[in-house]
Amino acid sequence: MRVLSQQLGGATMSKMRTFKWIILITCIVLAGIALGTAIYIYTEVSKFDKVFASNIWVEDFSISGLTYEEAQEKLEAYCKEQDKGKSLILSKKQVAVDIPFNALGFTYAIKEVLDEAYEIGHQGNLLERYHYAKMEKPTKHTFELTKTYNKNKLTEIIASKKEAFYIAPIDATITRKNRAFIITSEIPGEELDLPLTVERVAAALENTSEVPIKVEVVTKEVPVQFTKESFNPIQQPIASFYTSYNNADPDRNINLKVAADKINKQLLPGETFSLAQQLEPINFEAGYRNSKVIVNGKLEQGIGGGVCQIASTLYNALLLTNVDINMRQNHSLPVAYVPLGRDATYASGAIDFQFKNNSNLPLFVESFCENNKVYVNIFASPTLKPENTIKFTSEITEVIPAPQPQRINDPELEEGTEVEEVTALDGKRVKLYRLFYDKNNKLINKEIINSSYYRPRAAVIKVGSKKTTQPTFNTQEHSLPIQPTNEQPFIDFELPGIEEPLPSPPLDDSFIKPQN
């Protein structure tokens, strides 16, 4: 029994050892299987670890099996191809401007789409990822590429096209012909309304799929500077003046008419009138004639004699306004057609007369000759017309005696004969004042306008030195000065060295009255 027990015990132990081995081997096998399976699964999953999972689409093409870099490159090429040939068309009436899409600075959300797509099949544990990788028909995932734009860039591009939609405003025009105004109506302009156009384009880019994208731009009115109604205030003269001339020198009168016609001009606000620009060139081709001028105290023929009367008439018309007179020079000697201090001279290349339109409306100078008078009318803004009645007075502040006569021997005159060739004139310093009166004719203001200096002039006397061999009779009559005719010519064209041998005119307004 003891032996049997020992035998039975040994057999049991042997079986147990065998069982343990079986269990161990089984565990090893199972572990190996598990490890192998894990390695297999890991290996299979690793094949898709760096590429996009199956059935992943962006727009119309698959990115499955592509690496991130490959998919990104493919999408970038796709986006460029999508924009190729597409454009935004801005239009208004007959104007159309084509802007290529690639100039708009679009940004496509490629990175955002790829990041989201890459998560599919790459999330969860190893078995979940293996299961997705081995699915015969995994769920299809489609992503859309969204595109965005930089609003500042878009605004900049649209702004660069604004000239195409600009229509310049056309001001109403006013001209004066045959002493009547001719007025044309204004036409407002158009320009791009940039903020509203950008908003309209942005909405079209976000909501319109068809191409090309067509957008009608928004415009706004460009106002004109002058409307037809704005010319109403300037259709009546704010000042008028005239000076007189006679018929003693027909050529001088022709010069007056030529010059009067030439100073008819419209001045825009801020524009300066130059007498030189209006009168020149003073030559025969321009219609001027030779007329009496005095050079160095002597009468000579000179082209354009008389134009200074135009300058003086214009000056006196302007003195009745608030126009800015920028440049004025008096004659070297007094003239006969305006009071002292109220003359203005002109010399080609040396002396000019200028004034500026200091109003916000056009100014018209109208001048013409009629019935032996030179007329100047000033049509301008009522703001240039003084509110009060205006008068003028000239004050002689100094008299400079004429120098001693200059006596010149003349061998053509008989001895004992004297002829005064040039009359002596005292010089004068004169101040011109403008006086303002209220409606009750009460003086309320006095202002100095200018200071003028008229040079003294010595008489020039020719003394005869011709000897006589035979007695002559009535030689006294040859010493008499030439008597003037009823109409002596005005002589006033100022050239370097010119002086006018005319008597001093009166000092107040009794000589020339403004035109009503």
C-alpha cells in the first residue's frame, strides 16, 4: 500500500509538472500570438500613420494615401487652378474693369482643412485605428475649401481703379458777347464711393458662386464749383467808369478801340489780371497804329499811343470796388482825362497794371469805345461792391518848381527869334483819398489809396541864331508859338523817357463822372 501510494503520488506530481508546462507553453504561444497580432496591427496601422485615411476628399478630389506635404502641395495647385481665368468685373454704365482673382489676395484655408481631415483614422486606440484602416468601405468624408480675403488689400485694389469711374464735373459757364451774358448749365460729376463699393464687392465674393463675379460699383456725385444760379449776382455791373477823347488824332482813337477790345476778360476766383498779357504784342499786326507820344520831352510817332487811357479808365472803375489792385504806376506827368492821382500808365516790358479777383465768383471786365468815350464795366460778386457811397479827392502835398528853361540854339531860326518847344511844368506830389459816405451823405471814413509823384519839367526854348543880310518885315510873327486847334490830341503813352506836356487836370470828380 505504501509502495502503491508512493507510485500514485509520483504519477500525480508528474502530471502536474506536465500540466504546468502545457500552461506555460500555452501562455507563451498565446503571448506570441498576441505579440504577433499586436506587431501586425501596429505594422498595418503604421502604414497609414503618415498618410490620410481612406475615402477622404477635399472638394472634388481624394487625398487618401497622401502625406500631409503631398496633400498640401496638391491643394495649393488646385487653388491656383481654381482661380485661373476667373475675375471680378466692376462696372458702371459703359465702363467695366476686370480684376483677376489672383490679384485680390485670396487666402484658402488649406492648413485648417488638412488638419481636420488628418484626424480621421488617426484618433483612438490601436485597434480602433486598425479597424478603420481595414474597413472595406469607410465613411466618405468631404471637406470644402473656404477662401478669405484681406479687406485692406481689397480696398486698396478697388481704390486703384477709381479713375476709371470718375466723371469730371462740368461747371456752368458764363461769357459776355455783344454786351450780353451767355450762360450754360452745369453738369455734376461722379466718383467712386469706395466704402460702399467695397461692401458690395465683399458681399458678392462671399455669396456668389458663378464667375466672373460682376458687381456694379456705387458712385456719388461730384459737385460743381459754379451752378447756373451762382452767376445771377454778377449779371449787373458793380462799377462803371468812362473817360473821354476827341477826334484830333484818328490813329490814337483806333489804338483806344483795339486796346479796349483786348482787355475784355473773365477772371476766375483768385486769378490775376495783367494789362501786359492783354495788350501785348503792341505792333501793327495786332491792329495798333502810330500816334503821338513824347520821348524825352519831344513829340514823336510811336506805335500804340493812347493805351494808357485804357489803363487809367480801368483803374478808376476798379477804385469803385473792393478789388485788390496789386500793381499800379502813375504817369511821369499829369494826363488830361483823369484827376491827379487817378491815372495808371503802362510801358511795354517795364510797367504793368495788375489786379486780382479776390471773390468766390468770376469777374468780368467789359470795355468798349462809343461816342468818343472809353467805357469800362466791372461785373463781379456783390461782395466786391462797397456798401457806402464813394467819392475821391486828390491832395497836392508838395509842388516842385520847374527847372530853369533849357535854351537851345537853332540855326534855322532867325536871330532874335525864340520858340517854346516844350512847356514848363511844376512837379507835384499827390495823395489820392477815397471817401465813404452813408445814406445821409455824411462822411464816415477816409482812406488813402495811393501816393503819386509827377516830375517837374523845364521849358525847352529854341533860340534863333541865323544871321540876316537883308532887312525883313513882320519877323515878330515868327516868334509867336503855334496856336492850338480846337481839338488837341491826348498824348499819354508812357515809354522810358516819355513825358506828357498837358495841363494839370482838376483834383476832384467834376472832370469825369462814373457811369450810372
